[in-house]
Amino acid sequence: MIKAHRRGKHKIFIGMSPGVGKTYRMLEEGHRLRSEGIDVVIGLLETHNRVETVEKAIGLELIPRQQIKMESVTLTEMDTNAIIKRQPQLALVDELAHTNVPNAEREKRYQDVEILLEAGIDVYSTVNIQHIESLNDTVAKITGVIVRERIPDHVLEAADELVVVDVTPETLQERLRDGKIYAPEKIDQSLNNFFQRRHLIALRELALREIADNIEDDLEAHEQSGYSTNLICNIHERVLVCVSTYPNSLQLLRRGARISSYMHAQLYVLFVDDPDRFLTKTESLHIETCERLCKEFAGTFIRVRNSQPLDAIVDTAKNYRVTQIVMGESQKSRWQILFKGSLTQRILRVLKNVDIHIISTSKAGSVDNP
């Protein structure tokens, strides 16, 4: 029987900037796996003369770099063919977004990594958040720096695991001042430019969000594969505002928009349209106003035809992975709530992991019956 070809697994260590410890963490993992009997080699290592990184590499086999002649000089790149010939179980490859020298076989290092993966070799690699293609414009706005070396988003999407290597901006600046990232002559310039605290805070948030997106995508794929939905959790906040024909709906919507803004959450607005009841012209115009206001807040307006509001709200919350629901206080009398229970109470019984915000407003009838 012919053994099926195995593609290598790719694990990427990602950070908000140089100096957070991605390479060190990768080497640490390499040592741990080697101690467990895994055949590990360093395919490419960029130490940038950082003492801690140099020392951490000791004890791991290093594949010599390929010598590439270019006019009167000789440059070096990762020797992909030598790694494949060596056939380790795991290759450690630093700086995934690196652009190879002109005479190299492939243009980018991530393309070399793809060859290793196709050869059945597992790869651990490193990259900074600013090197991701889709974030290039965002990074440029944050830091004023246009990053030239980038990797396509599909490289991260195809990775088997993403690990964020995180430190606080203050810790990173301290490392920089201590000379652990750049040479002394570059420290002041770096602190006044790329390594400004506000830049680092924004880049850190980008890195953490990227990992959150990746985790949630994996969980959704897991759910779609038929696995237990008990494994699914919501990484990002999502706010659902329930509007109706009551005038206070606009107040609810504005409040919900503020909550979503505070939480950096996606905003959804739901109107449950009862098929057994026709809306008056005034009510229809009111719902159109709600929809227009929702779009002004960059939200998604959802209109569902259902005679059972509870079912509609619960289904929408589940489908859109809602974490927060904004509702107005019940228009029912105390006796009605006592005997039948409020809609809010019934939702809470069904949606255990969703927070509900009850917004107190002045008592009002529908838009046709003030």
C-alpha cells in the first residue's frame, strides 16, 4: 500500500513589532521538542546580534545558508534544498516576510516555507503584524511607515496555528533602551519614531485582534464540521438592538450604537415583522428611519418575518453570534409579566451566555398611538 503524502504543519509566531521575543520563543519551542525526541533543525535564523537569541540557538542544528553570487559579491539565503535533503521533522524559519536576493530561486521566504511544507516538513516561523498585506495601509496610518516586505493574508489563513508573542509597550521600550533590540546609536531614533508608545499600543491591538479572528474562524469551521457547539465561544463582542414600532426604538438604537462603539463591536439592529399584522404608513416610515439610522452607525439592519418575537430574537442572536442584546423595558403590565413572564426573562433562559441591557425610557405607545 502506498503511504499517503503528508503535508507539513505550519505554526507562526506573530508579534506587534521587532523585539517582542518571537524568535526566542520559537527557539524555546525547538529545544523543548528536541528534548522530546523530535528531529529539529534551524533552517534560517536572524539573531540581529541579540545576545539572548544567539545563546538560545546553541544546541540546535543549523543548516548552512546557500551562497548566492551577485556580480562581485556573495550573498546568502536559506538553503531550502539542503533542508529538504536533510529531511528533519521540524524546521525553524525566522522572518517569514523576508524578500530573497534577486538571484534566488524564489522571490519570498514564505514561498520557500511552502516548499518545505509540501515536502512534509513541519515549519515554525515568525512574522510581525505590520508585514501582513491587508494591514499595510492601517500600519502606515498608525506609524507613518510604509512596510515594503509583506506576506499575503492567505499565508496566515492557511497556517495550522498562530501564536501571539505579547509584551506591554512599556516592556518593549525598556528592552529597546537596554540595547536588547537595536544598536545604541539607533535607540533614540527608534523611540521617537516607530517605537512611540501610542504606535505600539495600536500595533499590539492589531496583533491581538488578528489572533482573535483566527481563533473564531477555527471555531466556526469546527462547528460546521459537525462537532459539538459546546466548544464554540465568541471572541469578539457583537451588539444586537431590538427595535419595534414604539418611538423609543430610536433611543434604543442610539444607545446600542454607543455600547458597540465602546466595545469596538459589530452593531446589528433587529425588527421582528409580525406576518399577521400590517404596518401603518407611519409605522413603516418609523422602521425605515431605524434602518437609515442603523446604516449611519455602520450597523447591519435585519428584518425578520415571524409571529414569535422570542424565536426571532434567539435565532438571530445565535446566527450572528451576538454577545450583547439591547432592549427597551417591557410594555406589559405587572400582572401580565407576573403570569406570563417578560420577553427579557424568556430570552435569558434560552441564551445563557448573552448579556441583556434593559434601557429605561418614558412610557409610550406605538407611533400611531402616542
